[in-house]
Amino acid sequence: MISYYQPINNNKNGKIEKYECLVRMIDTDGKIINPINFLDISQKIRLYNQITTIVIKKSFNLFNNTDYEFSINLSIKDILNHETYNFIKNILAQNPDIARRVIFEILEVEGISNYDIMADFIDYIKKMGCKIAIDDFGSGYSNFDHIIKLRVNYIKIDSSIIKNLDKD
């Protein structure tokens, strides 16, 4: 497993403003494998939460000595998993300077059924200085109710909604 850091540029000045932290896998031939090809399997063999933990650790280590904001994708399963939730709370508590630069992106591919746990999670990480984004809004189970109930800072609109914006 490797962490992959995608720069996010300011369209006006072209400078990198932040990074999105992603995960990739390298096979025995050195080929990079996208998460769509291994995350479902990792859930079935109960390694998914370990992958999330690895990405968070590596991201905090890399951005420790920078001023960049960075985002980390989380699924509902990550937040509902007590070990992962506690790991996130501990790493934020141990790294308050870094916590202010973290954006947790909640993946929109899954339905949110327990708003109490989500609200607790969001309240805690916002207290620590983090921000929240809904990733790929417009896909999966998206609805405006999520935006209102979760009090997010950012909405990342799914490309399927905006890809033809300049034509239609």
C-alpha cells in the first residue's frame, strides 16, 4: 500500500494550495492498482480499516512540517468502526497543529443511517479544528438532507453532474 498525494491547484495563480491523500496498491510487477480494484476485497478480508489507518498515519507524517491543508477520505464504515474512530481521535489530540489543516471527506457512495454517530464524529473533529467535506455529492445516496444534518464545510460535486456544464 502506498499513499498518493494529489495536488489541488488554485485556478487563478496555478499554485498548489492543498493535497488530497489517496491510497494505491502496487502489485508484484510494480503496476499501480486503483482502489476500485481492491477496497471491496479489503473489506471482505477485514483489512479495510487498517488501510484507512495507514493512509492517515502517512499523511500526518508527510504534512507534519508543511503549511498545506490536506484531505483524507473516510467511509461511513470507517467512522462506525470503533478502532478507527478512536485512532482518529487520538491522532488529532496528539497533533493539534496538524489537525487544523485536515479535511475529512465523507464518501458519498454509502447511505448514512446513524446521524447521531456522524454528528458526534463531526462535532469532535470540528472542535479539533478539522473541516468536513462530502465527496462525490450527486452520486450514491446524495441528498440535501446530508448537507443540512452534517453541517459540512465543503461539497465536492460529482463529475457526472458538472462534466457538461460548459455545453448544457
